[in-house]
Amino acid sequence: MDTESVIEFLGCVPLLQRLPSSSLRKIAEVVITKHYDRGEFVVHEGGLGDGIYFIWEGEAEVVGSGTVEEESRLEFQLKRYDYFGHGIGASVQQANVIALSKLTCLVLPNEHCSLLQPISIWNADKALEACPLVELILHLEPIEVNIFKGITLPDAPKFGKVFGGQFLGQALAAASKTVDCLKIVHSLHAYFLLVGDFNMPIIYEVCRIRDGKSFATRRVDAIQKGNVIFTMLASFQANLILQKEEEGFDHLVATMPAVPPPDMLLSLEELRDRRLTDPRLPRTYRNKVAAKAFIPWPIEISLRYWFRAKGKLSDDQALHRCVVAYASDLIFLSVSLNPHRRKGLKTISVSLDHSMWFHRPLRADDWLLFVIASPAAYNARGFCAAQMFNRKGELVVSLTQEGLIREAKSKNPNAAVAVSKL
């Protein structure tokens, strides 16, 4: 069996899907193939195992010293993608495992079982403190199969609540860690249901709706205080770049607008510094800008909406797409307010739903042009459509978003406190 086939197989084992793709490749290089005939013992109760066993082909059964009810026996039958054993050399096996047919197992030896405990879900070798901020924001703690925990870091953008892009990026990260690493997201559709509390963790529950040879579908619910506050449906496709290129239709009609390159434009930080000292701006405005607490974003944004992650990201295409999802909510909905802006206007805006289609491979730590338009707004809802281009002018992502946009009412000290964010 070739290495790519082993990586694809390992990527379908639930225990391993939370690992970085680099860890799966290392595991594929060190596993040992073992064959067993029908009725042969794979491991003996009380014996010392060789490591973690992954069933490649065939079926086996767990037989312990306790009595198992007949109707429960199916729960103890093992088949392809199931696993058993211990990753500690001194641990004894708790039960017999017997082959029910010709059986092939891949065994991860005890001395390599540390590969199952990487520092990060994105990189097995780099310390967390050495990762860019946005990669840290998108790091999740696996709780158990299909359940992950995310937090809002002190340095992360908040805007008085959990930033919508954080939901998008973390939920997509959770979904990505339940499919094999050769499948990458090609589309997602999300709904923002309730405001998130950045002072408490967010639990992400993943539902494996479908696993096919070429496509997989996942639903992710973000939960706080027992309530679903965000939900996403995402579809993944086998990464044909890593496998054989599939013969298919290929065209590109969209063209990138003629804009200056990002290196010639000012960043948000540079624009802010200029506003502080620009004598053409009112003194009260400059003082207000200077007095406001400034938290740098983990995404660099220059005029005309070129953006990229700050720092060098780990080489995982799933991570790069999560970062783009994270960044896509930063300035998106505000464009729908542009036709209505006037002096003194104060507004309230909340994202309602968000959709993305990923057309081509991309790197989120290289410049991407975010082109946004708002074709319509009605009934307090603003609609935006957008495209993202790489520096070569290729369309890499298409996006849409709808959100609540309202004029902020002046506060009445005698008014009752509102109970709904809408």
C-alpha cells in the first residue's frame, strides 16, 4: 500500500482527524502492517500490546472475561476505521481481540504514540507561542470525537461581543477536523443566531451528515449556556491537487478590478496614525481617535481591502481557508451602509447569514483583494456580495452576506431595557 492511500485511510479514523495533516503523514511513515487469519488472536487479555491498532481490512471482535448480552455483541465487533490498543508500552490489554475474517491492521508502535498528542491542531512541530495570532484564535481544544472547545483570546477583536468571523473560522476549523485531510472545504453557509459572550468558552458540536468518496458534509453548532448561538453547514471535496488532477471544465470570467498593489497602500494602523496628526481633521475628532482603545487586528488590511494574515501560517490548506473565513466578516456588512451615510448618522448592524464558495487553492498569509458591493437593502436588512482575488488576478472565493442594519435610536434614560439584540 502506498503512503497516500495510508494517509487517506488514517484521515477517516475518528481518533486521528483532529491531528495536523503533518502528523498524519508522519504516522503513515511509521505504522507497521500486520495480517491475521480468521480465529487468530490479535491481542491477548493481560498481554502487552505493540501500540495502537487500526483496522485496514476485515473484521474482529472484542471478547472480555465479562458476560456480554447477545443483543450487545454488535457493539464489540470492529471493522474498517475502528481502533483499539494502548499507546503506553507498560499497559496491559484489557480484553482479547480475535479476527472474525482475514484481517489487516496498521499498528502505530508505542514509541511513536506521542504523535497522537500534537501541540496544535494545525502544526505538530511549532510551539503555540510562535504561531501568528490568527492561528492561535483558530486553535481549538478537542474534547472528544466531534466536540471541540474554542475561546476568545484577550488580544482578539471583540466589538463588544464574539466577533462573527471568529464563529466562522472556529466552526470551519471544527468541521475540518472531522474529515480526512485530503478533503478541503469548497462551500459553507452559516447563520448567526445569538450574540456570543467572549468571557466564556464556545463549544462546537459537529454532526457528520455524509461521508462520500469525493465529498463530505458537516453541520456545526456553536453552543454557549446550553443555547445554539451559531450554526453552519459546510461541504468538503477531495483535494484533487494532492491526488490526481481530475479532468474537468475550467473557466474564469471574473476579472480583478484595476487597483494599486497592496505594498503601495496604507494599512489601517498607518491610516489611524495619520488621522491623529492630520491638521485638516477637526481637533475633537482627532482627540476621540486618540482616546479610543486600539486593538490591532490579526489581519493586515490596506485601503481598497487588500488583506492577509499577519505572520507566516502553518502549511495546511484547511487552516488558510479558516483564516479567510475569519477575515471575511471584518468589513463586509458595513458596505451596505455606504449609500446611507451622512453626518451624525449612528447605526446598528448585526450579521444574520453568511455564505462562501472557495474556487481555487489560496494562501491567507499572502495578499488577497476583497471586492465588496451592496446591490440592495430593504426592511432593515442589508445585502452584500463579494469576490476575493489573489495577486495573479484569479478569483479564489465568492461570498454573500445579509445583516440587520438600523439607525441607532437616541438613548432615553426612562426607557425599558431591551431584551433582544434585534
